[in-house]
Amino acid sequence: MTNLSTYETFIDVCRTRLTSRAFDPAQEIPREHFDLILEAARHGPSGANAQPWHYIIVTDAAKKKSLADYFVAEATARAKSKMKFPTPNYRGLETAPGLIVVVADFRYINAFPVLNDDSDLDKMYKENAMRILLQSVAASTMSAHLAASALGYGVWWVTAIGQEAAQNSLKPLFGVPDDLSVIDIMAFGAPLKAPYKRWKKSLDEIRSWDSFNMDVYVDQAGIEKWIKEDRHKVMYRDESKID
């Protein structure tokens, strides 16, 4: 049975899930709120029902500072390499009252059709299995973000930690076993300043019926143009203030 009233409540949470990168350090997150957030996360869908995720709740101030130090150093290195990527102030991680490290277990790759014989066919299926596992962890993590937003918190989804150097730095910090991976950081709390709604594509731009609508297709040149001319406008700016 269709339940529009439930949908309206849900879509309101989706629309008001806003990113914050600086939080009130004086706020304390009740332990039960961490449980409510992770209760949502554990119900996420996953391929083979492998549930390849684990969540580490971080309350230690020294660990938070070390985490912020890592991301600040990484951002500095990117700047020195002239990557020209708009970078937020990662110091907000240090004072985030709510901080959860998302861990993925990619060993569940063997729960999917793989041969483990290093053949081309095996490599193809393993690549597909890895995508499924990544999507599974992302789905669970998104549920956690929506739960935090529903509780009234500002949230921050921090990625850019897939590289080996990041794993070597962060796994020991949080006691993560070598055969698991730190995949995301979730920070949340009361925002220090009011968050803003960022630009989103319209429904018509992301929807097709039966086959891809080529009227909204963007070629590579168009993507490069967007990166050069528009990316900086939409990453960290209020939607209502975009030129």
C-alpha cells in the first residue's frame, strides 16, 4: 500500500540532510544516538547479504586530532602538487562531537561468483564483486547519515582515503586489522553556523524513460568545461547564491 505521509517525512529528511564542516565542540552526543544511527546503518542492503561493514565510534580527542592532522597534511600535499581542487578545512574533524570511522571488509569478495585462478574471467568478476561491496558499504553509510540528519544533526561525509598511504596511517590509529580497509569518515553534531543547501541537478536532468535521454548527455568536453567553470561554484556555495 502506498504511504505518501511516510514518504513526505522521508523526503524531508533527504532534503534537509545538509553538510556541515565545523561543529559545536561543547556538544555531547548521547550514547543512544550513536546506537540509533548505527541501527539504521545495519539495515542497509548488501550484495550476498554479506554486510561487509564495521563502524568505529571515536570519542578520544587525541585520535580526532590525529585524524584531522592527516587530512590537513593530505590537503596540503594536493595543493603543492597543483591539483587545483577546492579543499575544505579539515580541522573541523578535530572538534566534531560525533565521529564514526567506516571500515570495509573486502574479503567478502569470495561471496560472489569468482574463480580465484587469476584468469581474465576471474579478474572481471572480482572487479564486479568489488563494486558490489563498495556500493553495499555506501548504502549502509548513507542510511547512517540520514539517521543523523533525522535526529537534527549536521553531517559530513569524508572520503579520499583509498590510497595505501592513508590506510597505513589510519589503520594503526584506530586498531583496524591489516586485512580490512578504512573507507570513510562520518562526522556529525550541532553546526557552528547554519548549513546551506547546495546545488542539485533537476529531476529532468537525471531521469530517462526506457532508454538514455541524449538531450541531457554531457560529453567529455562538457565535463571538463564544468570542472573548470562551475565546480568551484557548486562545491562550497549556497545554491541561492550561485551566479
